[in-house]
Amino acid sequence: MITYVVIFSILAVLLVASALYAVIQKDLLAAVISTGVVSLILSVFFYLMQAPDVALTEAAIGIALTTIIFVITIRNTSRNEDETVDNNLEKF
Amino acid sequence: MQDGKSSISKFLYTFIMVFIIWNAFTWPGSFADIQLAEVLTGAFVSLILGLLTNKYFSCCGLQVLMPHKIIFLVQYFFVFIIALIKANLDVAVRVINPALPINPGIVEIKTKLTNDFAKMILANSITLTPGTLTIDVIDDTMYIHWIDVATENPEEAFKEIAEPFEKVLLKIYG
Amino acid sequence: MEILRYIGYGLLVIGGIFLFLGALGIYRMPDLYNRLQAGTKATTIGAMSAILGVGFIEPAWMVKTIIIVIFIGIANPLSSHALARAAYKAGLKPIMKKKVDAYEKVQDIEVKEEVKL
Amino acid sequence: MQNFEQYNSIITTGVYGSAIALILIGLYAVLIKKHLIKIVIGLSIIDAGVHLLFVAIGYIKGGTAPIFSPGNEDAVNKMVDPVPQALVLTAIVIGFAVTAVALSLVIRLYKHHNTARIDQIKSLKW
Amino acid sequence: MVISPVHYIAVPLLAAFTIPLLSKYIHKELARIVPGIVLLYSVFVSIVLMMQVSEVGVISEKIAGWSAPWGINLMFTPFSGFLASLMSVVGFLIWLYSYNFKKIEQSQSQKYHILQMMMVTGAIGIVLTGDIFNLFVFMEITAITAYSLTSFYRERDGAEAGFKYLLIGSFASVMILLAVMILYTQLGTLNMAEIAQNAHLIPTPLRATILVLFLVGFGIEAEMFPLNGWAPDAYSQSPGPIGAAFAGIVVKAGVYALIRVIFTLFDIHGAYDFLIYGGLITMIIAETAAVAQTNLKRMLAYSSIGQMGFVLIAFGIGTKTAIIGALFLMFNHAVIKSLLFMSGSYLTYNSLNKKISALAGLGKKLPIVSLLFGLGAFAIVGLPPFSGFWSKLYVLTAAADQNMLLLIMAILAVSIIEIIYYFRVVSTLYYGKQEDEEIKVQKPSINAMVSMLILGATIIVVGVYPDIITHFLNNAADMLLDKASYIQAVLTQNIN
Amino acid sequence: METVFIIVLSLMALGLLLGFLRFVKGPTAADRAVALDTMSVIATAALVLLGLMFKRYIYIDVALIYAVLGFIGVIVIARFIEKAL
Amino acid sequence: MKKVLVLVLLVIVGYFLTDTFNLIPFGENRIGNPQDEQTVAGYYLNNTVEKTSVANTVTAIVVNYRGFDTLGEVTVLFLATTGLGSILFRRKEDEEEIERINKPSSSLMQTGSRVLFPLIALLGIYVFIHGHLTPGGGFQGGAIIATGFLLMLISYKNFKAGHTMLNWVESLAGITFVSIGLWGLLTGGTFLENVLPAGELNNLISGGVIPIIYIAVGFKVAAELTGVLDILLNIKPKK
């Protein structure tokens, strides 16, 4: 049964790590995708805690809609956190 | 659109497909538990969706649902499964192999299919069989990223990658 | 019905292995296109097989699992196609041992919308 | 999943710890980062942490979802607390609305100042 | 249909959802007229309910047919009813004022009026609801309208002020959410009356935590120091009428929530002292900052913060007289600050820039507006015979009863500061040297004039006959202090 | 048969971890989108399996919605990378 | 310097939160034995089936017991859409040529979104019609439908979201919600009261007005979110 704890710890570590990554990453698109990962794992958490309603909401609003409106905002502003022009972040 | 089928046929096709999927969504587990209200609601929802979205959803009207075409569909399914299993083992071996034996490249193949829907199914099948990935479809040319390029010649590549699928698809949509 | 259960377990294990292999492929492959190859493929197959396995174990769930499988089957190849095409259009060249690139010459073709909406 | 709760302390640490960590990480982003989108990302991470905490307090060991679906009509005594779930539902939607407004403000600030970094937007004091 | 508190919420919502259709298919002008009718209806509901409540005591309404702890209920007590009536009246006057407001473009006016109406509705919801989470929801309604309205003007730095407000407001909502969460784990209920009944069961450390979280969360809306960073920018960058709405409506709702939490939910003694100190610091710092301002609206904003500090002090003293004084102050602040913002925005609109010095000589060109501004200035610093005098008197009396000598001195000192900067503006208006003779003034439209005159008349009438208001305030203060009857009224649901 | 579930779940968790490692390594946003896609597929399968373990039929709906929504997020990112958005 | 201050603040907040949540054990049964109806949650769990015939207790709470919250929530979304419109509003005179997307997506994607759009819409409709039986409800279903619209919006240049229709759907759904509330008031009950018969548990037609409200919420949320996405997509000036 220790396996459950291991699985759970992996999820928790992934959750925190992706949140941290969303904060430190300079490329805003990557940061936004990272928040998508946060939502993804968060909703698995909700599911594990027997809250399928909340998991569904988090999936619909966190993974899809929030990511989408962030991406659209980045399209209308800048993609690089430092707003320097060079670097190949803008390319791919 | 391209084949100018009547809109009633399109509507019916959409209606039937949506209705089937609705019933799959609401499947209670066994036939005995099906509620009449669910089915009627499903019919109503399918009616509305059919009216609103048939111009998007349907490709070619009702005749795709003819019995013999459904048999071909089943046949297609088996062809696909066999290709899938064969090729999956291939990629699995590649991934595990520490040397990563890959020789990627992008090849083009020509397809005889004209229907968008059929092209999408073909492209998806090609993508789902490991080793190949459809990058783009322009008219009748498909550009395929191939993890282990055996040949650059379009015809040979076509034989290698898409032939079994296309044969069956032509029978359904051709 | 016991046999169905065992088929289900088998599919589940196969699915698990393929999901793992897909993720491993994503991690190991050298460039985006190859990652897509390994990633979408193996994970899609893995997910499909695992989900179908659940359907076999609990036959009442079969219909819904098939619907999920169909959704995954339509959606996932499309998303990997979109990603591959986007990356290529953005200028990410695939890594190749011997240059075989038929797609390079058609970069400037405009896509037309074939449907009047 | 029956023995899930044997390791209660580890799981407690996992859930509460990650939720609090999310709140702190988001707070860090809001306070330190200079780019407006990063700040909004920080806000949404804080929200995520609070929502996780909220669901966590409603969880009951060995419980199941508070839905009386066929086969579960008699499981009243095993159900988790439905109230926090209902509240979180509301909170998630409200959080999304606030995020949308925040992002639209970011877009307008960018149009106005041609930058989205707060250290370069200086019309008002920050 | 019997008039009941839920009309405050349901009718505006129905109108808000209908307006887009009405304005598109019937007549464009309806988008501006309907909110006015709705707000007028709210005023009517207020009058009817205030008359009822003075007979019955408490009107409590349950929603969705579930009585108190299980469902949400609306409480129309003399205290909350007073605030709700005040808000609806001020909301209606603001609508009247902004009906033809020049700077709101035609195509945008539909959105403006919907947002303004919903701001009033949200604030009334905060005041009326008896459920802590529902309060949070209404606070978000108010906040989201406030964010949008702050950044309504495109040419100004409204977006920046709005973003700042949003940032701070999000913190507030996170705090409130956390507090609600901890509260729920301890008591398993969200109804305020039941929380108040059982609050003593919460372990002390958790109780302190909840209280701190609530204080910080609601303190942000109530402009308490040091959480008021949003206020000056939001006031100065938003459209003129919205400045009035902030002062008259949003902040009132924040103060209400703060007071409800401290007085009803947690009757902790230290909290009162906290209110006094917090209010004192807020007042002194804000009034000092107001002197240094050169922008008229910013000055008014700081003055508004200072006034809210004064209100918090008055609540913190905690005796009945003090609470009457505090409520009277809230009433005055709503009326007078609205008048100041309304007339002030016409004055700044007609000056070259928003500096106070640019107002010079406008007293002759816009005589009535300037007169009204002067009236407001005199009233807010507490000169007799205007209404501001009585509220200050009540608070000072209460402080004297409690032997709080230092507090009295601080209040008087701050009043002198207030007099300095308000008189500076008024003297610039009338005796300042005009720089540009050719400037064309924009006369206020008739509806704006009516709305300002109503406010001015209220100030004078209340100043002469304060009993009109204190009659209501007496009941309200009784109700606020009498926690037990509130709890009983909710949990027995005697009406409906 | 609990062991089978545990094995499969651990494989899925490891898959998530590997996907996340690729997500962190990048190097391009497209790679990260691939990782997100993979992770959401793995999560979908995991949700179905967990639904089986919790013995609740209705939980599958969540997986169904996952299958759709993860895809749409990836499509939007792809359109952005393509500079078409 | 600022970083150090912030880190100190973070440590304080973290300590404070950890300390607080140490006092709240995880996974403990706080609702007591539901049969005793000690707490609100216990009451809900014990009475929902009997009184409203709604299988999903969360839905019953969201739509009925705390239906007022949901009304407020819908209003928040509505106001966010309105506010977004006012914040990102473009004047007629400085109206530039705008385009939502530079180029249509590949023909494969076009076909794919054409096929998936009705299916996603169906999924959303399924989620909110079955809000009282299965997880999900109006908000989730609405969000799913909105993502379906988004798929079309980013795939086709000439797909229009149909503002007239969106306006109608949004307004009518909102009016339905409030009218159901007022219906309860008019028939002598209270606002949002469940005036229809409860029906039988786990039937599609059960729960009185609860499914109707959730369907209205679903349509409204779908229209609002589509509106939000459309506004956000339609602000890019043509190069």
C-alpha cells in the first residue's frame, strides 16, 4: 500500500514543481502552459478527494479556458517576461 | 458541400450520429435501465443540433450509413487494429533501445480520396499507427513525418504507409 | 464472463506499459517531431487500451469507455498534427540524418477555407 | 483505496503542504514579479491553492462523492462533505471572471504604454 | 406580491439581463432609462420596508424555501435597512446625475448604466444577506463592477488604477475565502446568526486567525490603513459619478461587513480597540496626505479615507451614542461626499487640468455648482448648521463619556486640517486669480443639477432637523448592539 | 486484482513524471505543449482507472471531458506557435 | 532588499497557515453522523433525496439550497463580460481593421473542428442536462460549449459567433433563471423556491426546477464565455 503514498507524493511534487516553474520561467507561454499543468494535476487531486464536480469544473475552466485566455492575452501583449527583443523565445 | 448532397440527407445523417452518441453518453449500463425520458430528450437535442450544425458535421449525407458501408467500416476497423499492433511494437522497441535507431524524414504521398472526412480519417489513422505522423494535407498530397524513412519515392511510400487504409476508405467514401 | 475480466486486466497492463513507454519516448527522443511520434502515438494507444480494459473489466461501462476512446482517437492525432505543422511553419526544422524533406517546398501555399459557413 | 488512510500523516502533508506551497508561490509571484501577466498567473495560482485547501477540508477518510447514483443510494454515511465542494464551484467560476477582467486590463495597459512591465508603467505610483 | 427584501436583488438582475434585448429591439434609450426606473423602484422598496420595519422590528426572508441554517436568508434589520435605503437613494441620485453625463459615450452608456446599477445591487446584497459566503459572492459582484468602472475612461490611466484595485481586491477575496473556510471547518455552518451563536466554541487561536483574515479582507474594501492603496487612484481615475458611488456605496458595504463581523460574529473586546487604533491611524495619515494633494479628486479621495477612519473610530468606541454617531457619519459621508464628487467633477471638467489651482475663478462662471461644492465642504468639516456638525457632535460626546481625551484632541486636530484644505479649494474657487478668461464653461445638465440640489437640500434639512435621521439611527444602533435578538430573528424566521 | 491496478497506476505516475521532466527541459514551447498533451492523455486514462477503483460509474464523465478539453488547449497553443492567432 | 522582505513575509504567512491547518486534521469526519442532522452538511446529505429527489447533492446545494449564490455567480460572469466589453471597447472613429486570426488552420484541422464542434456541443449539453444526476452542471457544460465555439473561431476566418443569437440566448437564459425565482415568489412561496414536484430519484425528470435552472445556467454561461472569448480574440489590429 506504500505505492499509493508514492503515487500521491509524485502528484504533490509535480503540482508544486509546475507552479514553481510557472513563476520562474521567463517565457510566458511556457509559464502559461505550466499553469495548465497545475490545473491538470489539481483536478486529479480533486478527483482523488472524491469531488468529481470540482474536478470537472477545474478541468473545464482551469485547463481549457484559463489557458486559452492567457494565450490570447500573450498574443496581444508580449511573450517575453523581460520584453527584450532578441532571443529565440519568440520563434517557436 | 463538395458533393452537393441534399440538406435533408445531411440533417438526417447528423441527427442519427448525434442521437447515437447521446445514447452512448447516457448509457445506464444495460438495456433494461434505459429511460424513455432520456431517449426523448436525446431525440430533441439531436434534432436541434442536427438543424443547427448539419452543415458542419456531415460530409456526405446518409449514404455512408448504408449497410454494406458499415460492413466496410468494420473491416476498416480490423485493418487498422492490425496495423496498429504491428507498428506499435516497432516503436516500443525503438524507444527502449538505448541507441535510438531512428532515421527521420518527411515524405509525401498522393491519395485518391477526395472527401475531406475520408482524408481526415486516413490522416488520423496514419498518425495513430506509430512511426508516421501526418504534418499536412494539401489537396491530394499528404506530407508525412516518418521515423524511419525507407524510401523517398511517393508511390512506394504510399504502399508502405497508407495503402491498406485507403483501399477500404475508398469503398466507403469513394 | 471471467475471461472478459482477464482480457481487461491484460489490456490495462498493456495500456499502462504503453503509456509509460510513450512518456519515456517523449523524454528520450531528440526533436519535437520524433517526440510527437513517440508521445502521441504510444500514449494514445496506451490510453485507449487501458480505457478499453476498464470497459472489459466492468462490462456495464463498455459503451462509455468506447466513446472516450473514439474521442481520444479523433482528437489526439489532430492535436499532434496541429503541433507538428505549427512548429514547422514557425521554422523548427526536423533533425535528420539524411535530408529527406518533401514538405519544405510547399511552405507558401495559402490554405483556403473549403466550407462556406 | 481502502488503505489510503493508513498513511494519513504523509497524505496530510501532501495535500495541505502542496496547497500552502501553491499559495506561497503565487504570493511570491505577485509581490516580486514585474510583468503583469506573471502577476495574474500568480493570482490564479493562489486561487488554485485556496481551492485545494477548500476541497481538502471537506474530504472524509474512506468517503465517496456525495452523489446518490444507482448503486449508491444508501451510502449516506460514507459521503464526503458536499458543502465545500459547492462553495469551491462558485469560487472557481468567480476566480475565472476576475482573471478575465484582469487580463483585459493587462491588454489595455499594454496598448496604452506599449509595455506590460510595472516598473515601466509609471503614471501612478505603485 | 408583497414587497420583500429580495426585490432589491431580483428586480435589478432581471433588468440587467433584459436591457441588452430591450435596447436593441425596442429603443436605444431604454438602456439608460431602465436602470433609473429600477433604482427608483429600489428606493420605493426601501421606503415601504423602512415603514414596515419600524413596526415589526426585523424582516427576515428566506430564499428557496429553506429556513435559516439550511438556506440563505436576507435580513432587513433597522441597521442594514438603513444602509440599504441610503445606498439605493444615493445610487438613484448617481444615476440621475450621470444620465446625460458628457464624457460617457453613447455606445458605452448601456454598459455603464448596467454596471452602475449592479454595483448598487451588489452593495445592497452585502448589507442584506445573512450568509457569510453569500456576502463574499456579493462582494465579488461589487468588486468586479468597481474594477470595470474604474477603468472606464480610455484616455486616462484608469486601467492602471483598475489593475491596482483588482490586485488588492483579489487579496481581499482570498483572505475572506480562507476565513470562511476555517469558519466552516469549526462550526459546519455558514449562517451568520448561527456562527454568532456558536462563535465561543471555536478554539481561541483559530478565532483570532479568522478575525484577522476577515479584518484584512474587509478592511481593504473599507479603506482601512494600510490597505487603502487602491483608493486614491481608483477615485481619481474613475468617472466622476463613480467616485461618488465608491464613497457612498462600495466603502459603506465594506464598513458594514467589517462591523458585522466584529459586532455580531465575534464579540471580542480587543477588536474594538483595534478599530479605534486602526481608524485613528487611517484618519491622521489620510488627512495629512490630503493636504499635500494638488489634484482635486485625489484630495477628495484622501478625505474620504480619513472620514472612513473616523467612522471606524466611532464604531470602536462601541457605546450607543457612538454608534448613532457612526451611522450618522456614514449617512453624512454618503450624502456629502457624493455631492462633493459630483460638483467637483464638473469643476475639474471645466478646468484646464485636474489641479486645484486650475479651478481659480470658476466660482463666477459656475455659480451654482461652486456654491454646492462650498456647501459640501462646509458640511463635511462639521460646521453648524449643516448635517456634518451633528455627527461629529455625537461622536465627540460618546468619546467624552468614555473619558477618551486624547481621542477627542486627535479628532479636533484632524478637523482643523480638514478645514485648511477644504477652505483652500473654496477660496481658490471664489478668490483665485483666473488665468484664462476665454475658457468656455460647460453648464451642468438639468438632471445633474437636480440630483446635486437634492443632495444639497438634504444636507441643509438634516442640519436643521437632525431628528429625521436620528429617529432611524436609534433603532439601528439598538439592533446592532442587540446581538441576541438578531440571532433569534434569524433562527426562528418569524416572518414569511 | 488490486496489484494490477497498483502496477498500472504506478506506471501512469511515472509517465506523468517523465512527461513533466520533458516539460521542464523544453526547449521550445511546442515541446512543452507536447508534454501537456501527453500528461492530459495519461491523466484521462488514470481517471478512468481510478473511477473503476472507486467503483463509481458516474466518475467517467470527468475523464470524457478531460479527453476533449486537453486537446483544445493544445490546439490553441499550436495556433499561437504558428503565429496564426 | 525587496526580495528579502518578501521572503520574510512568505515565511511568516507560511508559518501562520501551517500552524492554522495543523489544528484542522485532514480527512476527519466533521459533519458527524448524518442521521443526527447535527450540521448543515448532514442535513443536506440526509434530506436531499427525500425533499428534492436530486441525486447529486452538490447540485442540490448549488442550485437549490444556495441557489442565491449561483444567481450571484451567474451575475458575476455577466458583469465580467460587460466589463470586458467596456474595457476593451474600440471607438468608431479609431476603428482599425481587425482580424481574429491571420490565416485559417490546415484543412485537416478545419475538417476536424467541423466534426468535433457538434460533438463537443453535445457533450456540453449532456453535462448540463444531467447536472442533477452526474457530476457537472451548468457552468461546466457552458464552459465546454464555449470551448467548442472557440475551436471553430480559431480554425475558420469567416466563422462568426453570431452576436445577435448570443445576446438572445444570454438574455433569455438569465430571464428564465430570475423568472423561475420570481415564480416561487408569486405563487406565495419564497424566491427560487422549488415549485415543481420533485419526481423520482435518478430519473432524468426529477428535482423540480433544479434541472431547468441548470439548463438555463448552462446556456447563459455558454453564451457569456463565448462572448468573452470572442471579444478577446477580436482585438488584434490588422498589420
